[in-house]
Amino acid sequence: MSKKLLLKDAHIEGIRYFETYRKQGGYTAAEKALKMTPDEILEEVKASGLRGRGGAGFPTGMKWSFLAKPEGVPRHLVVNADESEPGTFKDRYLMEFLPHLLIEGMLISSFTLGSNVSYIYIRGEYSWIPDILEEAIEEAKAAGFLGKNILGTGYDLEIYVQRGGGAYICGEETALLESLEGKRGNPRLKPPFPAVKGLWERPTVVNNVESIAAIVPIIDITGAEYAKIGVGRSTGTKLISACGNINKPGVYEIDMTITVEEFIYSDEYCGGIKDGKKLKACIPGGSSVPIVPANLLLRTVNGEPRYMNYESLADGGFATGTMMGSGGFIVLDEDQCIVEHTMTLARFYHHESCGQCTPCREGTGWMHKILKKIEKGEGKMEDIDLLWDIQRKIEGNTICPLGDAAAWPVAAAIRHFRDEFEWHVKNPELSQTQNYGLAHY
Ligand code: SF4
């Protein structure tokens, strides 16, 4: 059984309220941290090996150490709660059921970074959660954990919740900052990076909800103890939101030592494939990471078991592996059509492209149109190669990672499931009435 650090109290009734959270030991990590120096806290975070839980997996302690500290210029912490990646809903769970864990993590992080005004930028579709967060902020303030002179230390902190307008691109950190400043959420060219010029050109750290929540157990048990959980550079625990054709969709906390097979089939997690069907493929890190067929998902090309961690999921690179990404684990059974699935994703990325760069703006639309044509049985064999060519021209040629995020699913689908694309081309009539999955199993 995986160790629980973030969700250990999630089952307790009323844990979203300050009184219950406090009774369970809440805010003791913050009390401990406020007696330490910011540098000491930073060393704990570095020692923990925590990697950003939003998708990129960049070491959090290192990110914090890049924060510029020019004399007299305010600094900010911004929590990225714009969780819009298809298949990912673990931050929603944290904010809805454990809002004080996030606020306590923000208090410790803001104190470390020297931020007196910090923000939570939350996606517009999570319409009911800002009220939960604002209520928790008021409770924390009433108890002396936010506001002026927190716990008599002389440190002041205000936290504001800002609702997004429903654009996926605002999950990209610089687009988020533009939106937070009241502008259209267009990604910025980097450099300068937010750590130097972020919100209102001030040094800013943008971190995911789960990353900031993880700061609480790190301070609680120490960075060194946190680093002992997990394996290699995949330290601590990770939240996974599991969905698709499984018996038990939901949010699970894993310690990154379990195998993918155990995660899918064990009753403790996904509970196996729905209706006893066969596993066909999985996207383990949210819709932007490469899809992997069952054989490569359960084992690496060397026959080693594949584990639920950053290194093992990526084993073999994009040709045979994938990425941990945001932890949005999407499972597809034998009846699912990869072409239809890829087309749905292409439509999503085309819709969400901000339109600033040509390869993304035009390429995502072309990919969607071609996929639609193939899926309807109106495609030609050359269309598959054209699709491959377009995704190659998008990848690495755009301002922000949305271009790559749109290209990778198409590349992986063609690489691993070319036979399904060809089947649609060769069977125009059949592809209008059923899909490859149903026709072949
Ligand atoms: Fe906008 Fe796409 Fe370019 Fe990102 S890659 S800046 S979303 S057009």
C-alpha cells in the first residue's frame, strides 16, 4: 500500500474546515517553518527532491532558487490552479476537500520566497471551488495564519483567488500571468523567465497546486525523510487522477514504486478494465503526453516492468515510452478507436490554440481536418504521411508548449497504431458505422 502524505486525512468529515484540519495537526508545519529562516526552508525543499507536479517535473527547490531578489521590488507566489489538461482532476480534489493544505503550503512557500501577496489562479470551469478557497482563507486569517504579523513573526501575507475565463492556454505560466494582469492570456516569449520578470514585471514563482501542497509534509517530516519515499529522482508521493475504461476512476496517491500493472489491475487503485475487457492503450500523464500501447505500457522494451514514476514511464524516449506529465491517467480498452480518440484531442488543441504562432494556429486545424477525414473513411494513404509531416513541423517551432502538446499525441498514435489509420482508409464504408477496435476484437 502506498504511503499517504497529501490525502491521509481526506476521508475525515469536515476536513475542509479550519477547526477539523487544525485538530488533525494542520498548520503545525507552518508554525515550524515560521521559526526557520527562508534559506533553511529552501534547503529542505531542495533535499526533498520534489519535482513540479504540474507536468514538466522541474525540481521545485531549484526553481525557487532562481527567483531574483532586487532590492525594494515585491516578489510573488502564484499558484497555478488552471487545471485544464484533459484527464487531469487531482488539483480539483485537493482544493475541494483539503483547501487548508494548499493555504498552509502557500504560507510556508510565500514566507520562503518573500512574497507578501500571493495568488491562486483557478480555471473558470471550477466555478464552485473559489468559494471554498475564500472561506478557508477567511478562516486562516481569523486564526492568525494569514494577514498582518502572522503568529507574531512580523511577516504579512494576503492570498487572493482569481478566476480564469475557461481558456486552456492560461495553464501555461506566462499566459496565466498575462491573464492575472487583466490581459488576454497569450503566452510570452521567454526569456525573461517569470523568476526574473513575472507578474507586473516582478520576480514571480508559479507552482502547481499539488507542488505547493507537498511543501507541508516536506516541512513536517523533513526533506531528507520525504526523499526516502519513492525511487531515484521520483521522490515523495504523486497524485494520479485515473479515468477511462476502468472499474474505479478517481484520485489516488501513490509512492511511485508501484508498477503500472499494479496500478491498473489492483483493487486498491483502478480495479481493472471495465466489463473484463482487454487493455488497449493508456495516456498516463494527461492528454498532451504520448499514448502507449498495452505491451509497452506494462513493460519496457527490455522486458522490465514499467513503474509509475518519471523515469520508468519515459524509458525508451518517445519511441517506446511516455511521460508522467500531470498524472492524468487515461485508460482505453480494446473497443476504443485510436483515430477517433486522436481526432478528439486534435479538435481540442485547435480550439485552445491562442493563435499567436503559425505552426500551432494553422497546424492544429489541419491535423484536426485530416483526422476527421480519415476517421469518416474519406482519407487516403498519403493523408497519414501528411499528418506525420505536419506534427513534425509544429513540434519545437512554437512560442509555448501547446504546439508540442498538440503534436505528440498525433505522432504517438501514428507510430504505435498506424494499422488503425490504414484500416480506416481501406474500409471507408465500415469506418462510418463502426471503429477499428470493435471490428478487430
Ligand atoms: Fe499560442 Fe499555440 Fe503559439 Fe502557444 S504554441 S503561443 S498556444 S499559437
